[in-house]
Amino acid sequence: MTNYYDIIKAPIITEQTTKLIESQNKYTFKVDRKANKVEIKKAIEAIWEVNVLSVNTMNMKPKFKRMGKYEGYKSAYKKAVVQLAEGQKIDAFTV
């Protein structure tokens, strides 16, 4: 992958991910499905200029959703949980 912004799609901000940030300094992102851990680490370090200690990834399966008479599936995606070095933070998660 050439562009770091193509690897990191969006931050995932939920109650659970906010608790992970506060307690363990771990940040969660939606990433490209073809990206591996090394590429994700390089992209996070280049975009936000932080030190990444570890990267955990998981493939999220499509979920079945129904809205009235319409039904279908939400898109599948890859999720990455990134742990930063002590004392560092990413400003994209602060509101």
C-alpha cells in the first residue's frame, strides 16, 4: 500500500473504545481489509507521529439488518486495536 490515508479509514468511537483509551491507552480504527499489522503500525506512526507498541486486528463479519420491510447486510470491515507508548495520545479521539 502506498498512501497511509488509504490504510486507515476511520476511528471507531464507542463507549467501549473510550474505556480502552482511558484505561490501557488503546485506540481502535477501521482499516483497509488488505492491510497487515506492519502496514497499520507504519501508517499510525506516520500520520500522528506516535510510537506504537502493539497492533491487534480482527475481521468483522457482515451483520444482518432490517429496516421495516427492507433487509440486507452491513458491510464487512477490518478493525485494528493499536496500543501507544505511555504518555502519548491521538487527538482524533478527543471531542
